Amino acid sequence: MAEKLAGDERIEALGSLDGWSEVEGRDAICKTFQFRNFVEAFGWMTKAALEAEKADHHPEWFNVYRTVDVTLATHDAGGVTEKDIALARRMDTL
């Protein structure tokens, strides 16, 4: 099982992400992605879904038209782990 990130390790990991923030009242991170239209948003979600499946780590997300809100947390660890940081980085590169 993955270990929750804490202390300096957590601060450094979160600081290395672009545009991700901590979720208030929950041990999770989130980001809103904006695209030109629904097709681009859905295409990105498809690519992200394939990456998530490869990592066996699945996001919580919500899509309306060109906006995709993503929340990441490792449920069996009860919070943010390196798995979330790695998936966030991968999502940023898609």
C-alpha cells in the first residue's frame, strides 16, 4: 500500500506541480483543466483514463463542456501519495 505524503516531502511534491491545489477539508489535490471545446476535453479525458488504468490509479473527475475538474487521492492510504503526484504530472503533460 502507498504511504501518505507528509511534512517536507509533501510540501516539495505539491510545490512541484503546476496549478494543483489541496482540497479544503479533505486529504486530496485538485485542478481544473480548460480546453477549447468539448471534443478536446473528452479527448484529453480519454488519454488520461488510459494513463490512469496503466497506473491502476483512477481519478475523480467531473466534465462540463470544455472544463474538466480532477481530484486525486489514494483512497486505500487515506490521502495524497506519490501515486497522486505521478498521475497529476502525467495529466499535465497530456
